[in-house]
Amino acid sequence: MSKFIKLDPQQVKDFVRAASKCDFDVDISYNHLTVDAKSLLGVFGMNFRFPLKVSYRGYNQEFENYLAEHASA
């Protein structure tokens, strides 16, 4: 499953916290760069000016709620 979200640098800590609660792999990517969404330093390396693609295989209601709040149109 994949969704696009919009983050700013101040939201990275909350995003990583939400991803870390998942018992499945979560990746975040932009263009050709893909990093582990549970890595604070990795996520900080992303370009926040554009929507980011979050890819995962699994279900966590809290994580789904977080993604819905930050969904990119």
C-alpha cells in the first residue's frame, strides 16, 4: 500500500514515532531516494517541499489516522 503525505521538518519526530509503532516495514521516498520511515535521520534527509510517498505492507489504525491527517492532495 502507498500514500502521499506532506510533512515539514517540525513534524518528522511525530511521523517517525507513528511509523515505529507499526510491526511491519514502512518506507518513505521522493524521486529515487527511499529510506526507512522509522529512521529519524533518514526522514530528515528527505525533501519536504514536495509530497512524500509512504509505502508499507500491513495495517495499523493509528498510523492510518496519521497518514490521513497529513495526506497530500
